[in-house]
Amino acid sequence: MSVDTAPRTPEAQPVRGPGNARSPKRSRSPRAGMVGSSQGSRWWLYLILVVALVAVVAPFVWMVLGSFKGEGELRQVPPTWLPQHASLDNYTQLFSKLNFGQYFSNSIVVAVVVTAGNLVFCSMLGYALAMLDFRGKRAIFAAVMTTLMIPGVVTFVPLFVLVANAGLVDTIPGLFLPFLVSPFGVFLMRQFILGLPRDLLDAGRVDGAGELRIFFRIILPLCGPALATLGILTFLGSWNNFLWPLVVAQSEDRYTLPVALALYSTGQNSTNYGLLLAGATIVIIPILVVFLVFQKRFIEGIATTGLK
């Protein structure tokens, strides 16, 4: 029996030249198409956001730049963005013509008192509607929601009659007392407090704490985002309030800054636009400062209010 020990030669393979070489098939994955389409839609999204940003920021830029222009340049056609001859005459006239310190202090007092009142009273009522059980709770909440849906113009005349009968016309308390509580603030605080765990309240009651102590020591420290949101919105609305101070404040010593600015920048036959723009720039500075200080809390409060 013989064994074939000859080495086996590999079978001849056909030689592929450059011409007949097979090219690997390239498969187009669905993910690549999705990435391309998402990039295209994202480009349109960025474009829309840029256009919206320009539309929002452009009036403020025009206001600040226009406050350094003269009256002739402001009325020039076509208008110019950058001031040709920048000057501080509008700001000088603003502080010399107006009793600026008095008007500014009136606005600060009214806005701060209104904001503090809303933070305390709205959070109290929101806590009661969210965590306490008492007779008439649903009726009170329904009344709050109904008041929230009524326009402020409808209640303007009855509110003024009440203030006049109380002898508060042309007084600083008459400017802020009707606005110490707002239905929106009550609703906002109630929705936020609903998301807090009730176990904390039960633990406080077991330790012997009363409702006021639970509210001030447990609830309020957890309501930072909602309080910041309510504070910023309330301060903004009170600082820019024009119609109510215009009617209630009947002497110059009681004017707030928006009322004084509107009355003194608008003459009988013409409007001093430079003075108006300079005053508007000054008025908006406290609002920007408040928003920048509480920006993080404000965004957090808007994002979490109503979520459990």
C-alpha cells in the first residue's frame, strides 16, 4: 500500500486584472439619510431662530442707539442706525427736566411692595389650595380661575371706586394695595406646591410643627424656582404699569417713572423722541438687572411648574 507523499499544488485561481476586478457594493444605510435630513431641517431651524432673534433684539438696539441721537437725526428719512453725532444731551435733559429721583423712588417702592406682597400672599393661598383640606376649597379655586380669565380693564372702574371711597387716591398706598395678590400668582404657586411630597408635611406635623411653621420652614425653601418666576413677572408688570398710576396719581410727587416720562416727553404739538428713548433706556435697566440675577431660577421655575 503506497501513500502519495507528493505535495499538493493549489488549484489554479483565475487572475483578475484591473479591468475585471469586482468593486465592493456600497450600501446606503438608512441612518445616513436620516442624518442628512436632520441636518437640513436643523439648518432651517437655525435660520428661523436667527430671524426671530433679530426681530426681538432690533427694537432694543434701535432704542439705545437712538437715545444718543439728536431730534433732527431721529426724524431723518431714511433713518440711520449708528448716530452721526453721538451726544448725551437727551440724558442730560432727562435728569434736568424731570424730578428723576422722586419718580424713580416711587416706581421702586411700588414695584418692590407689590412683588413682596405677591410672593407672600400668593404662596400662602397656593399652599392652602394645594396641601390643606377645608370646606369651600374648590369654590375658592374656581373663583381664582374665574378672576384669572377676566380682563383687567373690566375691573378697572370698580377698583378705582373702591380706592376712592377708601381715600387712597393720590397716595402711594393707593398705587400698590390693589395689586398685592394676583390670581396668576396663586395659580402658579398652587401648581408648583402640588408637586412637592406630602411626606415632608406629615413629618413636620409629627414633630409638632404648626401650619405656619411648616409653610415658612419647609414649603418656602423648596419654592425657590416658582418664587423667582413669580417675582420677576410681578416686578416687570408693576414697573411697567402705566394706566393705573396715571389715573390714581394726580400730583407730580406721586408720579411713577413711566407716567412722568410719557407726560414730559410728549408736548402739545410734538413728541421729543430723543427724550423718550433715553427715558425708555433708563426704565429698562432695572428689569434687565432683576432678570439677569434670577435668570437660572426663572427658567427652572417655568420648566418645572405643574410637573409632578
